[in-house]
Amino acid sequence: MNIDKAVEILRSGGVIIFPTDTVWGMGVAADNPAAIKKFYKIKKREKNKPTAVLVADLAQAETLGQFSDQARDLAKKYWPGALTIVALCKTQLIHSPIRGNGASVGLRMPNHPTLIRVISAIEVPLLGPSANFHGDATPYRFEDLNPALTALVDYVIPGICSVQSASTVVDCSTDPYRIIRQGAVSLHKI
């Protein structure tokens, strides 16, 4: 595996596929509008559809989203891991997944050391939803990746997904938080 190659490709506007702890992901550097446009075209996803954002740590997440005390507590308890926290946006850095004033963003710090090293090295978050064409099945194993999709990206980081289950998504832009999708992390409404 060549982390330097993945970093170089992301910095130059490329699209990569990578394993996370939960599912195989596909992503681009979140600060590159041309890469984001390419990403949405390859994924066959509507540009106004929100996209998960992967971060290297809580500090990076807090530059993008407004973390309440409950959101911060959840992040400290479950990150790195299979919990996506939806927070109100603080910035317009990420062009496509953030939809104007009062919009929210789904942030997650994956429990996958290789991916964390890549995100840390490029120094910006990744747009990082599942590595599939929009509407197709979510890939949990390398064998699940669609060869037609992998042929369209610039690099595939080898590896495995240890959890092989979608992340839990919790909306922390409301108090108390609201569970949007129950996944690998078992949460109960407080």
C-alpha cells in the first residue's frame, strides 16, 4: 500500500477508493471544487445530495461543524469509530454537501489507521461516502466493489473493513439528538 501515492492523487484532484472500518469508501479532498465535481459525476450522484465527510480528528471536525456538548461527548466516546455526527455547518469549505445557511454536515472519524494517516497528510477532510454508484449496493468487502467504478477512479487503497456494517448516523443539530440511522454503534435516544 502506498499512502504517499494516495496523498499525491488527492492533492492533485484525484478520486480514490479506500477501506474504512465500516464500508468501502470513495472520496476526494473536500477543498477542491474540480475534484468534487469529478467525484459526483463518477458516483452518478445529484450535486445537491449531502455527502459524508471524513475527518482525522475531533479538532478537524470542529472546524466544519458546530459541536454542542452532546455532540462532543458522543465524538469523544465513539470516535474513531462507526458514528456519523450531523452538526450545523460552520464553513463553506466543502462545496457540494453543504447547502447554504443553517445547513448541516455529517462528520465521521473512521477507525482505520491508514485512512486517518491519509486525511492527516492532506490536511483537509475527505468527502467519503460508500464506494458505489448512487443507488447500488454498499460494498463491505473488496469483492463487493463494482469493477466499472474502480476503473473510473485514480487509485484504490488495499485493505479490509473490520466492522462491515454502515455507521450509525445521529443528528446533533437538535437537542436532544435524533438517531437518523441505527448502524454499527448502538445508540438509544436520551
